[in-house]
Amino acid sequence: MQGYDGTLFTDTKAQKSYHFVLGNDSHYQAWGRPFILTPQIYYKHYSHLIPYRVEDIQVKYLPQYKARGYARGIDFRVNGEFVPDAESWFSVSFLQTQEDAFNDDYVNYLGKVVSPGYYRRPSDQRLTVSVFFQDYLPSNPDFKVHLLLNYGTGLPYSGPNPERPSENFELNQYRRVDLGFSRIIRRDKKKTVGLNNIWISFEILNLFDAPNMVSYDWVRTVENNDGFQDSFAVPNYLTGRRYNFKISAKL
């Protein structure tokens, strides 16, 4: 309800939406092991939508605008034992979500009136793919390895003008691979000492040290001779490669 300058917009109404989802779980056998295929298709329509911007990782609403919008997409997921007694899964998702703010026309630097119409919402990540795979040594099942791969196309990020929700730029693609190893060092099925399993694990997070962007910092220049200012985008990145060591116990 509060704008950038502190003005309160007391006529703001609650956002509304209706949502349709159609999905199915298909159980089948492959390589003599059970698998589940879950496809879903969905559509969501928004009314009384309040546009918002993302600055760094902070969400800032623009209650002076009202908007309509939609989200639609398809999800596919397969999970099962690609390796006996080791659960793995694969998923792919297609998403489009856009909005149209009312009365958001503006005059550009050429003096022309621009009507943005529908534009991408900040959560509009068109394609995401995830893979989680587990395996173990046949001669020693207590030693396991897992691999997690994530990929996503670039998200929109708000431009330097705080009063213009339609102005956005695209971050780079998201790519990350995690690799982990685990080893059971104690197995006590009879619980003679109160502990069932003790295992150690070692993970390499963001294995390839991918530079994944999370935001832009906008640096504004001074006015030029014609009275115009420009802005430069300075990217901020998520953490790079990390190592994680863990000891776990189960009662």
C-alpha cells in the first residue's frame, strides 16, 4: 500500500486469481523397476494485480498501478529407481507469466508515447531443467554418490527507473552442478547403542564454479549536455564453488 515516496494508497484491493491444473500420475515398470511419470498443465489468471519490482533481492510493490496478468505452463517429472534401491528423478518445466499494468504509458527520449502492453513478470523463467541421480558401488552399497544438475533460462530484472514496472532486463542463464559422496560408517539395525545409522558425506556445491547472476546494481551518470542521464548495470553474483562436509546420525 506504500509507494516509493511514502504515499499510502488506501484504495488498494486484494489481488485475485483463479487457477486451473490438470495432471496425472502414471505408474509403470522399466528395467524391472517401478517409475512414476507426472505431467501437469496449468493456467492462472490474475486480476487486481499489483506490479512489483526487484531491487537487489528485495521486492518492492508499486501500488499506484493496477494490472492484470496470467501464468501458464507445463511440467514433466519422472522419478524412480534408475539404479536398484536408489531413488532418482528428472524434471523439465515450461513457464510464461506476464502482466499488463493500466495507465503505464510514458514518453520516451524521442518524445513519443509508449504503451508497453503485456511484459514479463519478475518470475518469468521460461525453461527449467533438474536432474537428480544416485548410484553406489556394487561391491559396497554403503558408499554412494549423487549428482544434481539445475538449469534455468534468464529471469527478468527490473530496470533503473523505479516508476516503470514494464522496464526490465534479463539476467544470464542459471547453471549449477552439485556432486556428493556419502559413506555409512556404522549400521546398527538392532539399535544396541541407541543409534541406527551413522554416515559421513562430502559435497562439492556449484562444481564448475558457474557465475550465476542474482541482480544488477544500477549506477547513474551525471547529466550530459542535453540534460539526459544514463545508467550502467553492475551485476551481482551468487556464491561460487563451495565444499560441505557433514556427519549425520539416525536414532
